[in-house]
Amino acid sequence: MVGFRGELADYRRRRERSGRRLAHLDAKLQVIDRSEHARAAWIAQAREVLIRGLAATQILTERQQPNAVEPAVADGSVRLGAGS
């Protein structure tokens, strides 16, 4: 009977140790999950900023390019430049 009590006590200690280890790993998993959510939010914000920056860059580039064709006059004809 004494052997069984010692064995039972040993199993209880192991179970408690496993429970503490599981709680520790669960806490780590929660930290990782929160970090992952924060990273995903940061990426979404960064993507939005990059998209706005790309759009602004494209607009500025278009504004800086010389017009290849003179704009049409109201009657549909094309204005002739100084070299014509």
C-alpha cells in the first residue's frame, strides 16, 4: 500500500508540473497571438500608406511629363505649336 501512495504522489507532482508548464506555454501562445494581430494591423496601415504614396508619385510624375500632344481646341481641331 505504501508503494501505491508514493506512486500516486509522484503522479500528482508530475501532473501539477505539467499543468504549470501548460499554463506557461498557453501564456506564450497568447503573447504570440497578440503580436501577430499587432503585426497584421501594422502591415495593413503600412500598405495603405504605400498605396497613397504610389498614387501621389504617379500623379506628380504625370504632371512633370511634357505633353506629347497639344490639347484639342473646343472645336475638335488640334493647336499647332510654334514649330509648325
